[in-house]
Amino acid sequence: MACPPGPPPGTPVTRCAHVGQQAGRLEVRSLGRTGLPVTALGFGGAGVGNLGRAVDDDTARAAVDTAWEGGVRLFDTAPHFGLGLSERRLGAALAGRPRADFTLCTRVGRLLRPNPVKAGSDLERGGFAVRDDLSCARDFSADGVRRSLAESLLRLGLDRVDVLFVHDPEGYLRQVVEETFPALSALRDEGLVRAVGVATGRWETAARLVGLCADREVGLDVVQLAGPGPLRPWSSGWAGLWSAARRGRGVHARAAAWSARDRGVQLLVDTCRQRGVAPMASVPPGAVAPSRYPVVAHFQTPEQVTAALESVRTRSAPASGRTPT
């Protein structure tokens, strides 16, 4: 399946004139070396893909509209999110918005195909409250990458995406480095995507791919790490540990778990900085907090969006016009 035409090959990524300024009081940053403008807070599409529970079309649309009105210009989705529902809903909500005014990310690595074994809902198997007429087939081949992007563009109603992530590549790292990323680089050269990256919940996977891609001179621009909170050396988990320690409560087991996570996250951030790769965090709605790096939260309701916007506006964050790499 051929991808719809995008900008002419070699179209440069221009730096947003408003980088370092505010979009509806949200800071706009440049995403590392890509030059792509991103707001400090992004709208993750898993929630409007019915993650964990169903939300109706009007509520999902209201959540996206509230984010836009609040200045959010970074949107993140995937075929896996609601078996295509998230991409369709985001595409419909963004239709008519100036394309140059927002940055959109989606993923490859899971093709949506007819489900041969239906249970009626994807909730138990995949975590999304949608009919399971389709299922995800893992495919990191070059052909699979192109098919996945072409199908995503149709669902989104767009002719290009800004960031294309490899989704949860655990168990496929060799193929991802040798086949997937070269295919992504070709799409970038063709102007169908502006930047390529990896999205995973495991810092070990992300750090290893950053190193492997650098060693093989494979272009990797962005890493998105899903987790309980923003990418910070001192996470909210540490704050809880120190509070408990001051009250004299036993924290050894919990401290060991948080310590391992935080050390790993810091290693990933350091590796990204050394290799010129931009980090990004993916978090639940209630975990939004100011960060040096873009934070994508997966909202379902306008109330969640409003609360998150209030959080990032009222709590100080390190000022920066550029995402540190």
C-alpha cells in the first residue's frame, strides 16, 4: 500500500518562530535537533482510544478541544490505542486546525488486521474498551512500516506525521536496527515524517537502541519513555521516600525499587544527551508535573486536561526554550 504524498523530498524542518515563547501560557520548545516545536504538555491518545473504559465521542472531542484551547500543540497516538479509534478521533478533532500549528506523533510496529478469535471486547487482551473485530499483528519489517504509516494517515486524515515512533520493540531489537529504522529514515527523507524515534515503557530498551543506532549511524531523533511520572532524576517516588524516612517508617524495599528505576531513567537521559537524542515522557493524567522534557499525558475527559494544565502552569519548571539533549 503506497503512502499518500507528503511535502517534497528534502523539505527542511524549520524552527518555530514561537519556540521559547508561550502558547496559551504553555511553553513551546524545540524538540532537540529536530527543530520541531512542541508544547511542554502533550495530549496522549490512549485515553480517547478507550483505555481501561469507554468514553463517548463527545467527551473525547471535548477533551481534545479543551487541550487545544489551553495551548496544547503536541498530540501523540498509535494504531494500538483503541485499535484505530484514537487515531480516528484525534484526526477528526484536529481536522480544520492549521497543520503547521501542531506536532503529531504516531507509531509503527503493530498492524491492525481482522481478528480470527473474537471475544467481543479488546479490554481483557489489549486493555481498550472497544470491539475486538481487529487485532494487533507485530510487524517491524520495512514493508510493515510503510503499510502501518499509510493506514495511520488514512485514519488521521493527514498527509504526513511529524514524529514516527517504533512501538514497544522488545524482542525485535536486531530487526529494528537493521530494517525498521532504515525504513523510517527513508520515510523521513521522503518528507512523510519529520523525525523518528522509539516509544517504550522500558528504559533498558530505549538506552540500548540509542547506543545501537549511534554505533551504526542510524538516525534516531526522539525517545519516549512511558512510566509513572516525568523524566526527572528525583522522581515523585523519591519525594515520598524521603517523607516516609523523616517520619521514621521502613522504606528499604520501596527505596530499592525506586532507586533502580530512577538510576535507569537517569542513565537513559544521560545517554540521550550524549547522542543528541531528545527525551520525552508518557504518563497517566494524574502524574503531570513540570519537567525539562516534553510530557505527554493520556487524557479521557476535559476535566483531566484542565487539571493538568493548571498543574503545569502553577508549579514552576526549569525554563528552557529548547529540549535538552
